[in-house]
Amino acid sequence: MDVKTLCLGILTFGDATGYEIRGYFEDGPFSHFFQAGFGSIYPALNKALGEGLVTCRAESQDGRPDKKIYALTPSGREHLTDDLSHVPADDKIRSEFLVTLFFAPYVSPQHLEDVYDLYLADFERNIEKMKNLTGGDIPGGVSGDIPAGQAFVREFGMHFYQSIGEFLRDNRARFIAGVEAGRSPKADPVQGGGA
Amino acid sequence: MDVKTLCLGILTFGDATGYEIRGYFEDGPFSHFFQAGFGSIYPALNKALGEGLVTCRAESQDGRPDKKIYALTPSGREHLTDDLSHVPADDKIRSEFLVTLFFAPYVSPQHLEDVYDLYLADFERNIEKMKNLTGGDIPGGVSGDIPAGQAFVREFGMHFYQSIGEFLRDNRARFIAGVEAGRSPKADPVQGGGA
DNA sequence: TTCGATATATATCAATTCGATATATATAAT
DNA sequence: ATTATATATATCGAATTGATATATATCGAA
């Protein structure tokens, strides 16, 4: 499953431009479980076009580059169902935040607290973002009557942010104290008040 | 923050080969928040060697290729602390599982249940894996006295698997029923009992 | 009012990462 | 006897990331 397949899936909701497709990843319903930017979306659409999975019509605009509106072909729809019939690969998670905490002795106390609080703030922001993400925000979606799969994925995201956010709040003080207690004055990678 | 930095971090626990480093990602303490395979680790070590961040000594073996044992240099340690002093990038998550659920109408009922149950089984397996992951399993780590940062990251992982696992179990029936209720007999992307 | 930020829209490119494959042998399990 | 797993390194094409380039319009702040 690659970005191309995701684009085909998004096109089942209706014709769209590459720019609009990015919206699904940026702040849209995919943002909490799949990331993709222009650098992967545009090549994916071009490849799909070459394979006959989508069609493309251009629409002139003033000033801006022509809009290229993509539409799913029957072959593209078939490719999507084929791909979805495979067992999905394991989740891939990359958290630089947890890397930083793992190597806490090499980070200054101040930076460690900053990093923790910025991460927590991200969680609060993501919860708000998801709350406002209903059917109406899904271009081509059905307003107020979200299909079960989409609703479940959204609830999954809400639960994730709320549960992990709570864990982060509950354990902040204990974590910071534990790291500081572990810093021995000598042979310490980072000096107590240093950079 | 890239795989090279992660390798430097791992080398703070002691000298190691590329093969041993991979163990940290494969089943070790990084497995739930950072993935890296040989294809990124070996090039990363070579690059680090070229930049003087690590040294390398070869050790002959019978049959197998020579062991190449890497050791952190002061410059490498400095590179690590520099990198850790930056604000970490946002978490990147890629879940093909959630993509499959999102596009549930394009998946056969049987496959959908299989996918769900396989994913749940992965969670149970990961919880067991993390339970057995103590200081002693961290090469060079201190047995029975895990540093606070490492302990926190492990607890984070445990909490994640337990909380999300519970959500998945609690909502399985409702999700499956919701998807099936949403399948209209006509204009249905996938026939009820089909492929 | 002018400056910077944001939004609209596409495209490309170097660097990084992924996933598979290749090469060998030993041992453990079926 | 055969298959799978473990030890160990290396490479390569394909996919992805993150930054940059190109234009214009608008909107808010200084």
C-alpha cells in the first residue's frame, strides 16, 4: 500500500486536484495515521495517470497554474480493491519525541521540559482538530452521516489522543523528577544548568 | 534526527556491530517508536565513520563475514547531544490497518474481520514483548535499574498497547455491525459474500 | 500602506529510508 | 532430511521526505 493507493481511495469521494488531496493528509481525516506531501502525491498521481488508473482534465485559472482535476477510472477502482484485499503491513511509527526522552541524560533539563510541554500542547491541538473533523469536512463525504469505517477511524484517533494525552499529563512530574535524580554530578553528559 | 543519530545513541551503551544495533529496532527497546533495518543502518554507520563520529575495528570469524565493531568518538557524542538539543519533529505514523478500515466498503466482510483480528493479535504480542523488555534486555544497559528516560518510554509503549488494545476489543462488534449495516445491496463496491 | 503570513496550485530534486535480495555457515526444530 | 532461525555484512531500485522554485491574491498587522 503506497501513496498512489491512498490517492485512488480519496478519489472515490469525487474528482479532486493534487492540492485538494493533500488536504486529506494535512489537516483532514488521514492526518493522524498517514502522512503525505506534494513530493509524494504529485508523482503518485502521474504514475496512476500513466497506468490508466485515473484520468486528468486541466482547468485554466488566472495567475495560478492550471488546475489538474483527477478522476478515478474503473481500472483504478479495481486496483484499489485489489490492494485493500491484502493484509496490511505493520504500523510504522517514528517518534523523535520518545527518542529524545530515551536519551534524556544527554539533554539539558530545560530543553527536556520544553520538549515535553510542546508535545503535550500538540496533543491538545490534535484533539481539538479531530473534534471539528466531521463528515462535512470530508470533501465529497456525507455531512452528518459518516460511514462506519470513517467514523471508527476518527474515534480511534480521538481515543488515542485522549488516552495518551492523559498519560503524559499524569506522569510529567514523576518523569522529570526521575531524570533529575539520575543525573550524577560527575560523569554527567550534560551539566545541570548547561545547554 | 535520522538513523545515524539513533545509531550514535545506541553506541553510548557500548560498542556494537550493525547487526546488534538492528536488534534495538527489531525486538528491542525502540521497536514501538522507531523502525530501521539493515538498509538504513549500514549506510548510516558508514557515513558516521566517514565523518569521524565512530571508529570501527574488524574481528575475524569462521565462515561468517568479519564482525565490524563500532565505537563512539567524542565527536560522535557531541553530534548526538547537538541533535538532541533540537525540537523533535512531529510523530510520523503510517497505519495501513486504519486505511483499510477507512475504506471498509471496498473490503469483503471476511477480510475485514480477519484484518481486525490480526491487528488485535499483534497488540497482544506487543504487550507481551514489552513486558519482557527490561534493563537486562538492553545490551549495555543496567539490569534491574533502568534509567528514568528509558523506563518512561517503555511505560509509554505499554500504556499505548494496553489502552488502544482495549479500545479495539470494546468496539469490534459495533464496528463490524456498522459497516455491514452500511452496505446497500445495490451499488455496493463489494458483494456481500464476494472476494 | 506596506510587510509578512496564509491560501491557491503545480513541479522537481537531493537525501533518506524501505524492502528485497545476495552471500555464507551453524544450529535448532520439524 | 529439510526447513527455519540466527549470525553477519552489503547493495540496489523504488518510494518517501523535506526543501525549494514559481506565481498571484488576499487578509491582517504594524
